[in-house]
Amino acid sequence: MRKSTISFLLIVCVLSLCHDTIYARSIKKRKVKKLFKHSQIVNDHFTGFALYDLDEHKMIYELNADKYFTPASNTKLFTFYTCLKMLGDSIPALRYQTRGDSLIFWGTGDPSFLHSDLKGLNGLNFLKSSNKHLFYSPGNYTGEFFGAGWAWDDYNDYYQAEITALPIEDNVAQLYADQDGNMQVKPNYLKRFLNADLNYRPAQFKVKRDFISNNFVYPTGEIPKNYKQEIPWKTSLQLTMALLQDTLKKPVSLLQEPMATDAKIVYNANADSVYRRMLQPSDNFIAEQLLLVCSSLKFNTLNADSVINYSKAHFLNDLPDVPQWVDGSGLSRYNLFTPRDMVALLLKIQDEVKDENLLHSMMSIGGVTGTIKSAYKTDNGQPFVWAKTGSLSNNHNQSGYIVTRKGKRLAFAFMNNNFTRPSREIRDEMVRIMTYIHEEF
């Protein structure tokens, strides 16, 4: 064979290998577009999508990516990023000042204080061990017990705890049947408000709290075995004081005074563990309270609006679209974000955390843990998607990170609003499309 022929064949082989390598590295926009074009489910409602290549630093495909969507709990990613920028590696539990034989303390909004899962005890132990007279100073929280745009008739549901300066045990009552079949409640202090009611006959057994008080009622008769329910309690200064003293086993007095600018800080839980607890099960209570913690450190008062406005002006002013952001959790339907904003935020979060493994460990992990545990399957035991879900009636979204079989690292936002079919069908279609992207690219 002639040398010229051999050289020509070598060139063809090299070009072919290069073409295959380039093809492997590049995800074809038309192939992703085709997935959406031929999906009956995503085309019967308002769908937005953005897919970004983290390695090539470019957007691959967009569908209504510049349109505003109700994000639901995708909002927690905004709260997460703001906390990354404003808080350190631990969550402040209390602000305090000593004056002679007195110790004055203010709440920071810390959600980990006696939290059922996080179990922040440093603040509690600090107050317990003090030999000074304790004075709690309330009034530094300037908001309402519900966020703007929350559904008032969800007050009895576990996911809508009220917002306070000094939350205790998640601001949620845990009701359950004991071994003898009797109704119990934790904290035990609330048992005085718990009564059976002959006139209360729900379709299925459940406890209901009065909207404006802590009167809890349940149906008369046998309590189902293994019964458990969580109900937010009605917050008040009187209840906070009673629970504090009941827990500390010592008197606490009231002192109305603004938070001292030189007040010292007692730190509670590790910040990463708090963020993980917020993101994986999508804990609304933690998200709302964390904005107050940021406000406590920055403004010496507890006001979520101040933190949101500060974050938008200083940390989020380069997003593609101006977000309409009103609460920490996403319970409000007033929140409006675009898919391309969600992707831009994911890039900011990644730049801030830097350790990709740590970041992934705090997100819900497909097939492993969190709100997408049962939605996705792992690929031979290896997860490939890490995301935050967001669900309200007729709205279901996912935003996060995905790694393909060929090693492509991607960020995505998949937003679905105003559908009437069951949410499971929307979720399953999102999973089908994202799994295809993982397997084929």
C-alpha cells in the first residue's frame, strides 16, 4: 500500500475519532428539543425548562426559560444561597448581654433550637447553666405569624408552622397514641388543651386545632393504633414563656428592649446539617426561620423582607431576570422565578460551596434520599441527579444537577405550572426526560 494511501486513511481515522469525541462531549440541542416536542404531558400545561452544560459553560436548551413560574419550594434554593453568603459554619442560637446579676437574651429565629431532628442544645444549655436571673426580650421579630400569600386554611397541616423570634421544638405539636391507646402530645405542656369532642366527626381520624387558639380536639372513641400527627401550635408570647420555663425548670422574666448592638452570640447547630434538613425533606419551617437568622446578624432585628431585599440587591443583582421573591419556603404563590434564573442560581450556589460532593450531599438525591428518593432509580447503584423539588396544587418543579453516563455535568430547571392532571404524572414525565438525558448523553 502506498504511503499516501496510508496517510489518507490515518487522517480519516483521526478525524473520525475527533468527530466521535466532539459528539460525545456535545449534547445536541435538537435531541433535547425533540423530547419536549413529542411529550403529550409537558405540552398540555405551562412548562419551562433550561439545561446548562457546567463544563462547557453554555446553555444547551431553553423552553420558556425567560417566563415567570410559581416555584413553590424551589424558593428554598434562594434562601440557601442567601444563607451561604450571610451565615458562617454554625447557626446563631441566641443573642445575649449580661448586666450585673442579670442575663438578657434575644431570639435569633434559630430553627435548630430544640428541633426534633437537629436537636440544637447549645442555647438551651447556656441558659440552664447560667447562675444569673434570666430575662427574655421579645419584640425583635417585626413580621406576621404567616408569610405573605400563604394559604390560611393550611394552618392545621404540619408543613405550615408559624414564624417566631424564638421557635421551640419546631413550633409543632406531635400527637400520638401511646401503648395503652391514649392520646398524647409533645410537648407535654399542651396536653391541657387537648380534648375529645362528641361533635367532631371527621371522615377519618385526625386532631384539629382551633385557628386562633391552642384548643385541640379529636373524635371520641377508639384511637387508631400507631396514630401520629403533627400540627403547628398557635404561637404567642405567653406560650413561648411557658414552654421556656417548663423546659429550663427555672424562672424567666420579660424585658421589652431592642436587641443590643453589642450583644454576644451563642451558636447552635452546624450550618450544613441545617441546610441539609431544609433541602432534603423540604422543611418550610427551617427555611422561614433561617431568613430571620440572617436578619438578626445583619440588621439586629428579625425581618425577612429586609434580608430578601438585601440579597436581591447585593447577591442576586446579576440574574437574567428580576425575581419576585417574597418568602423563605415557597409556600407563597406570590413568588415568581424564571427557569433561567434557577439555573443561574444553581451556578452561584456551586461557586459558593465549591466542594461538589458536599453540595450534592445537601440536596435531595434521586433513588437515595429526600423528596426525589422514590422518583428516580439509581444507575447500577449510583445516583445521577441531585435536585430541589417544589410542589403546590397544580404546580410541580425540579431544579438541580445531573451527571450523564458519559460524564457530562449539567444544571437544570424543569418547571410545570397550571396543570390539572395528577402531580404524579407530571413527576414521572420529568423523571423520564431527565433519565433519558442521563442515559443518552
